[in-house]
Amino acid sequence: MRRFTIRLLIAISVIVLVFFAAIVALFYRNINGAGRIYQSRMLAMAAYIAVVADRAARGGMPADSIDAQLDELTSAGGFERAVMVDAEDRVLYKSQSILGRGDVIGAYLVDSAAFRAARAGFAPRLSPVKKIEGVYFQSLYYPCTLEGRPCMEILESDQHYYIALERFQTSLTV
């Protein structure tokens, strides 16, 4: 009887471990899928912001009003900030007052290599996720045109997705 009980406990333990492993695998798969969806959302938002900014600039809207529109769009989309820079990397429009119009963007870039690659190839580039002083950053560098001139949009991700991901991963290892 005792041997049967031990075997039963071992079988139950194995079943619980297999079940737990399956749940963890599903969570990881869902997280990876969520990451791809999030990046698609960033691309779609960047494209939309580029069109809105171009229409506003072509319509003669004052720069402060365009800044306000960018601020509303980034807030509504759950992103940190959007910045539009000209071919000389100077700020044209921005969603927050951290940067001034005319400032050179170089010192504020999360990944200057990805920025240069996006500009050179005229194709969007995502920076890798970076944790700087405990805060997550990821930027999308999105080439576009404003009033017929080549520009770059920098869209910075919200940090909430990455914070939630880190908490989930930490909870799995504890």
C-alpha cells in the first residue's frame, strides 16, 4: 500500500510539472506574439503620425499646434513621445517639451546606428529594447516626408509593456 501511495504521489507530481511547463510555454509564446503585435502597432502609429504631421504642415498649421497634435496622438496610442527631425537631424516637431525646436537629436537617440540605418535605407528600424537607469526604451526610426522633404520620425515606446514582461519573467524564476 505504501509503495502504491509513493508511486501515486510521483505520478501526480510529474503531471503537475508537465502541466506547469505547458502553461509556461504557452505564456512565452503569447508574450512573443504580443511583442510582434506591439511592433506592428508602433509601425502603424508612426505611419499615421507622419501623415497627420505632413497634412498639418502643408496646411500651414503653426508648429506649436502640430506639437500638440503629436502629444495627443502619442498619449492616445500609449507611446512616450514622437519627434520629427529634418535631414540635418534638427527637431521640427515634438510631442513633449523635453526637446526644443531646432535641437540636434543625436544625444537623445536610444540607438544612433539604427537611426542612421533607417535614414540611409529609407526603411523603418526598431532599436533593440534597452534598459537605461532602470527604465526601458525602444525607439522606432521611421523615414517619412514632410512637405515633400525627407524627414525622420522617432517614436518611443511606452514602458508599461516591458515592465509587465519583466515582472512576468521574474515571477517565473522565483
